[in-house]
Amino acid sequence: MKFPVDETTLTGWSSLLGLTEEQTAATLRHIEETLRIGYAHRPAALRLLTFDEFTAGMDIDELALMFLTSGLRITGHQQAAHSIEMRVITAQFKPPRQSD
């Protein structure tokens, strides 16, 4: 799978999380496995897309979030990963802030 970031970015993220090369590889495998599960359960309107076409729209922010939560879990910080995911989910349901 082609991720929407370069190797330098992945190395930087790994360094920030303190991941070893093996943990980084495991994190990327976990992300791809998760996306493949989503692909297997895609709606009928998307059935004609290949996996690469299905994931082509992924942006760097989406990957960064998945890398952060997966990396935290791999390094034993399940509660931190869960906390981040809950913040993202609840933020989706908050009404937009109104400007004054």
C-alpha cells in the first residue's frame, strides 16, 4: 500500500513515539489491515474500486491519526490511544463554533 507521506515523515513520527523499526513496521501493517477490513465491508456503491483506489483519498491527517493511535497501542499506551480516539469521535458531533 502507498501511504500519503514520505519516508522522512514516517521516520519523524516513529521517532516522536519512540518506535523501533519493528514497531514502525507493525504499526504500518496494522493500519493497512484496518483499511483492508474497511475495504472488505465497503458499501455497494464502491464495489468497483480496487483497494488502491479505495484508499487513494486518504490524506496525511487521517494517516497521522491512525499512526499515532496504532503506535501508542504497540508501545503499550492503550489508554492514551483510546483517549485520542474518543476526542476525535466527540469532536465530530459538536456543533461548529459560531464567530462573534
